[in-house]
Amino acid sequence: MNLEECKAQIKRHEGEVLEIYNDSLGFKTLGVGHLCQPEDPEYDWAVGKEVSQEVVDAYYDADFDKHLEETRHVVGEGVFDSVPESIQHVLVNMCFNLGGTRLGKFRNMLNAVEQHDWQEMALQMEDSRWFKQVGRRSVELQKMVEET
């Protein structure tokens, strides 16, 4: 899998902010969708405080690696390794956005992945609250699946 291509796509979808900000749910966040954790040095920083590119890149690299491993776990390593790269990118992107626990709730979609049934996977993606909430991101990811 081309990790740099996948990372670039996620960064484009998430956006990159070089300061502390509140996400759509009001949680303190920085960089490429990194939810600030109590153990992070930036956790107590005020919203609006600038964060360096180096710090943002370090968090993004770690968060990407974590979500790649979560994706492999949720989908199953054998299944993940057997699907086309475009499907791998879609699954990692969804996991980065949703987290592994919520991605795991897409049982019908994951069954379609196991069957390599991309049309069914695309339909199951659309049959979710997530699809409506994330707008163009979900449409773009669904199109990638349909074109596989």
C-alpha cells in the first residue's frame, strides 16, 4: 500500500490546522484531526495557540500508524492484505475518521469487503449516518470503491 498517498488523501479530507482548535463536537484538537489527550503537552493550551509543523507532523504520523493497525485488526489482516490498494485506502480513511470501534459496526460493509463485492460495499457505505455527516469525503470514498 502506498502509505504516502493514503496519508495525503486523509490530510486533504481532515484538513491541517497549526493551532489548538475545537472540533465539531467541541473537543480540543490540533493538526490533522488529533484529539488532544491528557498526556499531550498541548492538552492544557488555550484554543488558538499555535502549534509547530513538526509537532503536527509527529502527531499525524503516530495517529496514522495507529489507525492503520486498527483497520487491519477490524477488517482482519488476511482480508485487508487481499483487497486492492484503493479499498485499503478507503478503509484506513474511514477508520481515521470514525475510529476502529465505529468502523467495526459497519458489519454489512465489512462482509462485502470480505466477499470482494465492491458494489455492495459502496451501497453499505451510503446506508449510514456517517455518509450523510461527512459530505464530499464519503462521496469521494464511495466513488473510489465503485471504480475498483
